[in-house]
Amino acid sequence: MRSIRSSLGRSSRDLPASRRRSRRLAPLQTGGPPAACARAQSEVALLLLACLMAGCPEAPDGPRYRGAGADSRQGGGTVVIHHESVVDTLDPHKGWNELATMAVRLCMDGLLDYDHDAELIPSLAVAMPDVSEDGKTFRFRLREGVRFHPSEALPEGRELTAHDVEWSIRRLLHPDTASQGSAFFMKIDGAEAFHAGESEELPGLRVLDDRTVEFELTDADQTFLNAMAMPFAYPVAHEYFEHFGADAGKHCAGVGPYVLESWERGVQLEYRRFADYWNAQPSPERLIYQENLDRRVASLRFRNGGLAAIHRQNTADAAFYTTAEKWEPHRELRVLPSSWGVIMNTEVAPFDNVHIRRAVAFAIDRQSWARARGGRLRPLGQLVPENVPGHVPNLEGAHTFDLERAREEMRLAGHPEGLDEEITLVMGDGDVSRIYGELIQSDLQRIGIQVKLRMLSFAAFLQETGIRHRVQMLFSGWNMDFPDPANFYEPLLHSRAITDENSQNRAFYSNPELDTLLDEARAETDGAKRRAMYREAAKIVVEDAPWAFVYSPMLLEVWQPYVRGYVPHPVWSQDYRSIWLDLPRSRIQ
């Protein structure tokens, strides 16, 4: 998901995310279930062994296959895509990360969506909603003829109605669902009491007829329509949840372009084209989403024409694709709307001392990191990335590498010779994660901070770092859900996002001045005033340094010549919904 259509304007992920989807605080990790990891590692080993025993053919310097050269969109064929980690759920109310979003969007749609300029557009809604003058009431009219996929839970399928929208939002907000996405919808009148279990009523959500649903907010909210475009708000069929119960997240309750046929957990999801899709166009007949595919294996398969596209590579492969002339028409390198950095628990020593936090922020050598990663990192010194509204060019106090400043902050903290005790840094697992951990160790050692790495699985990382007073320091990132600064500040740094467990604000940072500023900016309709509020917020955050901001990743996407219609999306990661295959393909080399 991406962000906000707001008075600030619109705009447009090298590492897995744990929003999104947020997609979404995320550790650096490349692992999955042990069996799946072993499978990928074994595949690499077998490929290398075969090369040693029989000799390896020279790797092609360009695409192995071309398309037939069709002038117009064609249907049919099977397209294979992948990710290096695993999908956790297809329940849109629970999934909040890049992988889940990719899988959900193949089989579900929302009332609103984004075009390739990151502008909000109607999808299941006939048009953009009617909005009251006070900006608090939104009325949506649904398209006719939109049908849910036939399934075991709903054998004949059925038509989508406004009652499905109502049921889905109520389930999203229900306390038993425990959805992290509920925070985006708390401005709906009655949502707070309903979510707290204090009331069964939700007066701000009204079905006017089978095609019309209305939302009334307690206050104006410049991000509400962006929330309605997030997968959290995708309408689902209650029959799936009643039929499958606790296993509903293993099935798809959607109206999207593809029907989920099977899911071998940790291996792949298989989809087929939905013939009754409301926005049908010639498309691949089948789509296979492979999980937990090692980057090197994925690259080898891709170069032999077996994968439609790749979006993460090791350093050597990235250098090859970036410079290989024959891949030039089929690649794009761009800065992702993501922020990555060292997050310090402001409630735990020594990071309850602002000078220690600032010392860390100015000790990170971002340019060295970028060189170590083959130029695939864009140094970042503030929370909001450069391609998202709310980024402040030339921000005073932005985090940069300044070793003398870092040492001065250590002196002001009363530790001119460094800390006496070792700091534990929690990371996701995997080789890439270890590289970043070692970079942090090296940078902080120069100011007398010794760092011990603790590497955890994705699930363990999320659990541990979300518990109050549990973790001193972690390395992670946030992937944009929608293009607005509120999507970065509020989940990560507003005190409202602090909970004793599953805290989204993993710095456990609380600043009443910032809270007030963010609350006012969320409702402000004057674009200039709103931009000024977020400039002030940026100053406060870099000064308090609950994060040491380090970089935005650069993403290199490469696709096959026979894959047509793919344009990297500014909001959705690896959005393959609109591609088609130029078949039959023929061998080039």
C-alpha cells in the first residue's frame, strides 16, 4: 500500500518488509520455514555441484527468450513470479507487509486504488466518493456486477454489496480481530468504543442501500481516503470466515483478477484467471507466486527465462543487470519510498539519554554503507524518504556522518571514552542482515560503543522488538503504505502507537509536542500550513533522534522481454496484476 492523497500532493521496496504493508516495520531477513530454507540452499548446492562435475555453460549476457512481437494485448500462458521470503496470511485485516500485500492484491480489490502517478482512483467504487463540506462524511457508490470468486465456502460466488463493505470494516475494527490496521479507521464515529469492546454500535458506518455505503468521521482526516485504498479496507465475504474459521487466512475471500487455487505453505501459491472479473482484460491464464526463493537461485532461473521478473539481487548480480546493455530496455532502478535505520529504545538505558542517541545518529557512515552495497542505498538523514510528500530538502540537523559531532555528543552524555557495557542490537536473520549488523558494529566502535548482534527469525523479531522494555536497539525499516508523511510519523513515533506488546512505535518514543503537531497536521486542510507542520515535525525528530536514519533502498527490477505491460508502481510493490505474455516466446540464445 502507499500513501496519502493529501494536500501535500502524491508521489511514488531491496528488502523484505513487515508492514506496508505497511507493509510496515520490517527486519532484514531472507529466511522462511526451515524446510523451505533447506530446499533453497540445496538447490544452490546442486547447481554448483553440477557445474563442477559437468562444466557450466557460459551464462547468457542478455535475455534467453523474446516474445512473438504482438501489437496488442494477448491472453493465455503461465507467469511465474517470486519472493525470497514467505507469505504469512491472505487475511487482509491481518496481513501488513509487502509479501502479504502482493499475494492479496492478486485476488482482492478495494473501493479505491492508485494509478501510476500515485493518485487515488475509483476501483470497486463507481467514482470517487461524495464528500461533505466539513470533510467528515464520505459516501461511496459501488459498481454493479462485481462478483466474489466461487469457492468451497461460496460455491456459486455472489455479487458484492454494501453490506460486505460494512461487515468487513466491522471485522477489521472488532477487538477479537486485533488488526494493526484498525488505527487507520479510528476517526469513524464510534470506532474507538467499538474497538475497545465497549459498544456494539458503529454509527459512523451506514449502509444506505445495496450499492451505497457512507462513513462519518468525528474529525476531518486528510488520510481517510488513503486508508480506504489499503488492503485493510478490501471488502471480503463473511462466508469464507464462517466456513474456514481460524484457517480463513489460508484462503482468499476476494473479487480480484485471480482466483487462488492452491497454496503449499513456504513453497508457492497458484492462481488462475477469474473469468467473471469486473475489469477483465486479456491476461495470463495462470500465475504462480513462488515463495522463499534464494536471490542467487532466482537470478539463475530468471536468466534462463523461467521467472517473469526479479526484484532483489545479490551485489554481483545487481552489477551485472545494471550494466548489461541487452537488459537495458527491461529494467528500472529507483529509490524506494522506505526508511531504514537504527532504532533506539528511548525508555531503556543508555538510549534514554538523547546525547547517546544523537551520537549514534552522527556516527553512521552512510556513504560507506552505500559503497559496501554496490550503490544500492540512498543515504537518508530524516524519517520521510525523498520521494514522499513531507520530505524536507536541506533539513537542518538531518543525520549525516560527522564523527566529531558524534564524539562531542558522547562527551555531553558523560561518556567521552565510550560506554562501559556492551549494547545488544537485534536484527533479522540472513546474510544480508549480518552485513548491516557488522557495519553498525564498525561505525559505533569508533565512538566507544561495543555492539553484540542478536539475530532472530522474522516472527521472533516482530515479537521481541514490540515488547516494552525488552530490546535496547534494533535495525529495521518502514515501507510506505500510502504517500503521505502521516504514514511515517504516526505509526512509528506517535505515543498513541506505543503498546506493552506488539508496539508499532518500537522506539517507545513519546513527545507531547510532536503528538499535538501530528494530530493537527492530520486534520489540516490548508496545504501550506500542513507542509509547515511536517517540516517542524522533521526538526523535532532529527533532534531527539529516536532513530538514526540511514538509507532508503534502491530497487532494481528486471523483467523478461516477453512480459509486457509491466510498469513498476509507485505505491504497490511488484504489482503484476496488469501484465500479459507475448506468446509464443522464441529462443534468442
